[in-house]
Amino acid sequence: MIASMPLGMICLWQEVESVNAKIAVSLPEQLLSVLDSLARKWATTRSGAVAELLRRAEQEELEVRLRQGYLEMAELHKAHAELFLPSQAEVFRGGD
């Protein structure tokens, strides 16, 4: 649907229907207490707390992979710099 907006602007709305799968999870009482505590803290349901924990775990995993990738690229750039530095220095000195 296109709504009327100020001159030169178009706003699009798209309804997105979320489909949630239902699962059953067995937890020890201690972990269930932790889950309930998190659900209260985050003002959500047990399902909402589990979903939030999974989102956070996924984000943390992504950050670990990115950090590792940046470290690998830094090592590669350092190796390239060490390899090409002598020839770049020669050009800078005028080809002595």
C-alpha cells in the first residue's frame, strides 16, 4: 500500500507475518529458575527470553568470527607490507 506523504516522498507499508515454531524443551529446575528470572528482567515470556538468548549467542558467534577475520587480514597486510617495503623504499630513494 502506498500512503500519501509530503510532496516528493513515498512511504511503503508491508505487513510481515511472523511464523513461530513450537518446541518442547526440558530444563533442570535451576536453569528454569534462571530462565524465569531473565524473562522477568527483560519483561518477556519464557519463549521471548529463549529467543533473546539465542539472538545474543548468534551475535556473539558473529563477533568472534569477525574478530578472527580481522586478525587474519591484519597478518596478511603485515606480510604484504614486509614483502613490498624494500622495493617501495627503493622507489622512494630514487632507485639507488
